[in-house]
Amino acid sequence: MFKIDKEFKSANISRTIRFTEPLFERLNIMASENNISFNLLVLQCCKYALDNYSKDNN
């Protein structure tokens, strides 16, 4: 299960990422509902995806 964690508060490597409008809106809403920054939510989503990645899905 995906849970919000604030372990990424000191993230300092900058990258540009392009989102589709619907995904951007969903992420913005989720970040707002959980009182966290958009950036922190994206980092959490990436970590969750990597931690739960299965090579069998390819």
C-alpha cells in the first residue's frame, strides 16, 4: 500500500519532468489533500514504483 512519508524533504537534485495534464491534476490534488508538496509526492511515487517493481512485468 502507498503511504505518504516525509523522508525526502532534503532532495536537492533538479530535473525537468513533463506530465500529461490529467496526471498532473491528479498528483496536485493528492498532494494538496495530504498537505505535502507536489515534489515530495512525486518522489514518494517514484520510490514506491521502484520498491514494488517486478521484472516479471516486462
